[in-house]
Amino acid sequence: MPDLPTPKDAAEAALFSECWDAVLSYADLCTSGSTAANHLAREAFALGIREARAAEDGVRHAAGRRASRLPRIPLLLTAVRTTAAAWEARGQGHRLDPDLRLWLNSDKAARYTGPPLRRPIALRGLRDMQEPDAALLWLAEVEALPPRAVARRQGLDPAAAMEELNQVRGLFRDRCHRNHLDTPMDAECRSYVRLLDAVTRSPVAETPEDLSRHLATCVECAEAAACLRLHGGGLPAALAQGVIGWGGLAYLERRRRAAEVRMSAGGPPAPDPDGAWGDPAADKARTLRNGLLVAAVLVSALALAASLMPFGESDDSAARGGLPAGSTPVAGPGNPSGPTVVPGTSSSSTGTGTGAGSGAPKPSADGTPSTTNRADPEPQGTSSPTAGTAACEVAYDLVNQWPDGFQATVTVTTAEPLDSWRVAWSFRDGQRVDQMWDASVAQDGARVTATAADYNREVPADGTLSFGFLASWQHKNTAPYGFSLNGAACALS
């Protein structure tokens, strides 16, 4: 096993320690076991540091001219990919993830090492930036570090860090647009360049139908669109996939979870969802909102306790096995055919999640019988006792599609507060989910289940949760059906 390089000074030693965790995280994705992951990480780390030092020496010998290279962490991550390719070439591929081996032997991998003008737009755009700017963008968007940690590592004033990041995002977009113009492309792609630039600049502009069809079939233009559109939250995924390649989205999810663990262990506070880094007023408002939510939950609990007290029961209630007068048994999510009771629900009331009375499966919005009312022994993960029947609405958005795959997002609106969530649906045409972000995925045949990540488990009442995924398809790619939230059927919007 190779030894790690000896740091030249204290600053380099500190930087090495900060980068090692990222390198090992990606190496673990690329290998088939922890021993192989450690070996790959050490070999790649040594290679990346040698390349970084050689680039720095080249800058000094070139009278201070800036070399085109990546910042430290993405440089080391690409070294992991390069080292994995070397393992495959010298007969050690059995130590790598099988999917990575397929990718390394495909045309997709060749794009990252082929002619510069054919490489992914994000890779070229990040490489063309000044290294401090590129590092700031990567740490904030991909590594998901808290704003104060980013400001400290980059030597920035925390109060001005958000403004600096917004400027860097604009610089990245400018570099990506220039690289897109320089990319060799056919006449059809060239005809959409100016339209693509205009559409991605505005957060409210709608994509014309002809451009949308083009993006569904052209990988290069779709990648450019993801880099040029700074609004909508897709920049981290565009950076991770464009720079790292295989496993980029899985790496992004790991780094978000690692950041969440650090914060829960007493680290710096997380960035405000609205983008106000370290804003005391925003912190105060968030504290007030949380206090009101806790108060609402306590009031609901007291009201529920009062409704369950045994006074005032009629003889008719006792004859029906203790049901309150005027109530009727309904099927609960944990036992569709069992007599779960919603106190205070009259026989004319209808639930918004599961069916009432007979417990029969509720059809989905397209008329297909839903399978979401089957037994689900797991806890429903809500802070409300009746959240299993809470109303929910799903928006399924096909973001992009190409001949053998597609990207989609799922947004769920819930009427009740959740302290955890599980969203499930079924595919009609044999689609298979390959990668998912903002949730963990499990698939059993046509049925897919997305489970909350550590950092987005809690959802307030009337709030939304969302996640995205990449999947493969053949022949047909019709929209999924039978969406459910924690076992309760949802309506499609």
C-alpha cells in the first residue's frame, strides 16, 4: 500500500487532512470493500498531490502565469477516477464496483480524458476559473460545508461570503457559456445556443417546446443547460456529475449527509434555506417558526387526549365495541382490512389518504388501482397521530430524457407535519432507478421507495419535500403511478 506524501508545511498538512475524508468517501463508492477503498484512496491521494505540486512548480517556472487546473478536492477526486482506470487496465478491476467497471470501458468515461473541447462543460468551466473562486464554489455547492466553515477556509469575511458566492456562481456560468460556444457542434445545436442562454438566465422563463425536445436527445446541450441555470437548485448535481463523472450524484449525497452529521455533533450552523448565510434575523425568525410549530403540536395532542376520554359514551357506542357515537371504522395504513378508528369521524366523512369503511384500495389519478394501501408495518414517521391519512399531492416532473435514460424530480406537498417520510410509486414500463439524491432508494420490481435523507426528514404542515433521480428505460417511458406518502395514497397534480 503506498505511503501518503509528506506535507511540506503546516498549511499543507491541514489541507491534506481536510481533503482525505472526501477522497476516501469517493474511493469507497468506487470499490467493492473497505480494504480496497483504503488502498485506492491512498494511491489516488499520492497521485493527486504529486500532480498538484507539479502544477505549482510549473506556475513558478512560467513567470507566474496561471495554469489551468482544478482546485484541490476535485483534483484529488479525479485522481481517484484515474487510479481506478489504472487498476482496471492492469487486471485489478475485480476490486472495483461492477458498475464503475462498465462505465470505465464505455464512451462516457472517454469524454473525461479525451480532447479538451469534448469534455463536460462543468469540468471545463471549473478548470477555467481562478483556483480560489473554483474552490469556493465547490466547497459550498458540492461539499455542502456550512457558510462559516467555507468563509474560514477561504479567508473570507463571513458577512460578505454570500455575496462572494453569488459572484462566483455568475463567473462559473460565464465560463460555461463560453465553453459551450467553443464546443464543436452540429447546425441544430448551434441554432439553439442563444435561445438556451436566454432561457436559463431567467428563473421564470418557460423552455420552448422545440428546445425541450432537443435537450431530451442531446447530452452536451443538456449538460450545458444544467450549468447555465443557476436557479432551481441543480448546480451541485451539475458540478458533481460534470467533474467527477461516475458516482457524482452518490458522492454529492454522501457529502450532504456528512455535513449534516458534523452539524448535529455541534459544528457550525447550517445555511439558511433562503440563502441568508449567518443572518441573525433569519435565525430569530426560524426559532419563532419552530416554537409556533411545537405549540401547535402540543395543542393538537391535548385536543386528541380530550377526544379519547371515556366520558359521554352512548350505549350504541358500547355495543359497537367502544366506538364513539357517530363514528365509523376505517382502514388504517398498517392494516388495510382492520378496524382502525378515527375518533370523531362521521359515517359521511371521507378520508383524503386511505379509503373509508371497506378498506378497498383507492385508485390512482389515472384510474389504475393503487397498491399503496397494503400492509406497512413500519412506523409512519409523523408527529400527528392521524398523519397516515393525511392529504398529500405529488408533482412528477420529467426534467430530461435521452435514448436510454432520463432525469426526473418528485415534489410532494403534505397537509400534516412529518418527522420522517417515505415516498413510493410504481413504474409501468420496467424503468430502473440508477441514482437518487436528497433521498435513499430501494426498488422491488416496478415498485420504487424513496426514504428521507438525514438532513430533510422533517417537513412542516402544508410543506413540500422533493428529490430527484436518474433512471434507465427501454421502448417506453410513461409516467409512474400509485404514489404514496408513508403508506397513504397521494393525488397527482
